[in-house]
Amino acid sequence: MHRDDLLNGLDSAGGNDAAFELIKQIPDQKLQFGGSMIISPDGEIAVEAGRAETILHSEIDISLNDEAKTALDTDGHYSRADVFGLKVNTEPKPGVIWGKRSED
Amino acid sequence: MSATIRAAIVQAAPIPICIDKGIEQVVDLTAKAAADGARVIAFGETFLGGYPIWLDEAPDAALWDHPGSKALHGLLMEQAIVENDFRLGHLQDLVDKHDLVVSIGAHERIRSSLYNNQMIFRAGAKPLNHRKLVPTHGERLVWNRGDGSTLNVHQAEWGNVGNLICWEHWMPLARAAMHNLQEAVHVSAWPTVRETLCNCITSLCF
């Protein structure tokens, strides 16, 4: 992505002068470079995009996920649940909860 | 027994800020990737709306009450994806038609705050949200933090698909949580991939 893309997007969205001035503080050059890659289950890079705009395709053999766990399954046979634990709180946190006192 | 999935990553310049136009671009690129055989298709971090790179590159972006930053924030609020966003109907139709799994980042608005959401579109169901748990450094000027309710995977028939966003890959416990969710395919969403990140991402395979 080049700074010109930002200026064009801003124009399409109806940006004001202040927004344009801030964006123009950014160097007039390419700002993002891609570098996408598709990685196989064994950790090897299957395909790399480099810097050009492209759609990068690859087949992934997901059955290799099982073979890749031979020596290392960080969530299973290479973990120690009796030593280390992880607790994930999946409760939504809306911040404010409305209700009657009887519903506490 | 082999089980092969056709995957694609769309590496393209987004249309920054103007999400209305960005959605058209995403529909076109998704259709193109699907026509070439892809069934799992990934786009980068906040592809819809573009990565707010002025936070890194414009020296005055963090100044108090800066009119340019406020104007950009206002535009993102106006353009951001909202829950059940009707503008995403064409993308959902495409996903339904070809039975795709599409991971795409977007600026999302909930009430009056913005979030960095890497959504997973899947056939016949609402998109699965994953809101970035900790916006990195200057990103905190734009995005609120997601809660733990969106740390999840899409359960496709052939395996689980999940995603993490950018520096969430530097959170060892977020990685551990994703390992526990048993992903068959992990989408690692970044605004741009530098060489130093390569080890971080390839090692997630294990």
C-alpha cells in the first residue's frame, strides 16, 4: 500500500482538510509490502508472495497435522497440565448491566 | 489418508478508510480466488478500512485534540462494520454459494468505540468475530480491547479454522488457547509481514 492509496481512500470517504494534512505528514512512498506466505503443517513455507500484489494459492494437506504432532503436541503429550494451567475467561464484558436488584 | 484444502491469501492494497468501496473490492477478490479453486481465503489485518498507518507514520497523530486524528476517527466510526451489517450481504452470498471460509479484518464499531475484528465468514451462519485482545502500542489510540468471548474457532466439517491478529502471536497464552482449540488451519493476520515474524508464525504450526 502506497500513501496515494490512503489519500484516494480518504477522498472517497469524504475526508476534510485536517485529515488530508495529517495523512500528508506520512512519507510519499510505499508503506506496506505484503510478504504473505502459506505454511504447511510441518512448519515449512509452501509458497511466498513476496512484495507484489497477488492472490497466493496453495494446497494444504491437513492430514499432516497429525504426523506433525509426533514429537511435539504443546497442548497434549508435550504439556504438563499438573504443573501449568491456563484459564480463559470467555464471558462477554459489556461493562454496564441493567436490571432490577432482585435479578442480582 | 490425505485431506487437502485449497487455500489462498489475498495480498492487495486495501482501500483505506472507505469501507463502502472496500467491500466491493473484497467481493471481487474473493470471487476471483474462489474461481481459481480456493476454499479458504484470507485477507490481512483490518483490510476493510485499512491499517491506520498514520499512527506509525504521521508525527502529529497522537497529539491531544488533533483535528486530523479526530477527522479520521470520525470517518472510521462512520464507515466501520456494525453487527448484522447489510453491506456485507454480497460477501456472505458468495461464501454461501461456494462454501467458502473467508477470514477478513475490519474496523468494527460497537456503540461508540472501534475494535480490530478479524472475522471469519462461513456458509450458512453469521460471521465469527475475533476482536484483537490488545491493540499494539499506538493502535490503542483507535481501538478498544476485545474480550475473551471472541477467542474461538470456526468448526468446518474438515477441521477447525481460527485466526489471531498481528502481535497476538507474541502472546504465549493466546497461542496456547488456540492450540487448545485444535485448529486445522490457522490464519495469521498482519498489516505487512516482516522477515523477523517468519519464525513466530511458522512455529505456531506446532
